[in-house]
Amino acid sequence: MAAHAVIAVDGEVRRVYAIDTGGWENDGRKWRFRAVDDRPLPAQEIDRLHTAGDLPYRLGDPCPTKAGGAYRPERF
């Protein structure tokens, strides 16, 4: 199960959340997650996870978004 959600806006990583692994919810149409402490990770933690190979992106890195869309979550 995914441990982190990367949020890209306009092709750039803007936020990363640690996922509460017990917080996955299905509303019948799609799955949603709950973030640990209900907030994004600080930049230092994102950099540490990236250096350790646990995240493919850092804040500000290019990350393609869906064609015609400005927002794309990825989970790792």
C-alpha cells in the first residue's frame, strides 16, 4: 500500500503527504486517503525521503500532469 502521495499542479510538485495507512476510504466511486497529521510533509522530510530513494520527486521538481488538467496525485 502507498505510503506517500505526491501532488503536482501545473507540472510541478507542490505538496507531499504521508498517508495514514489505516485511513483509506472508498466512497463507492473512488478511493481517498487521510494524511498523517492532516498536513503536507515539510521540505526537509521530503528531501530526506528523496535522498533515501523513497520518493521520486522533491518540491519544485517537474511532474507531468494529466492532459487538460492541472492537478495530479501520485502515490508511492
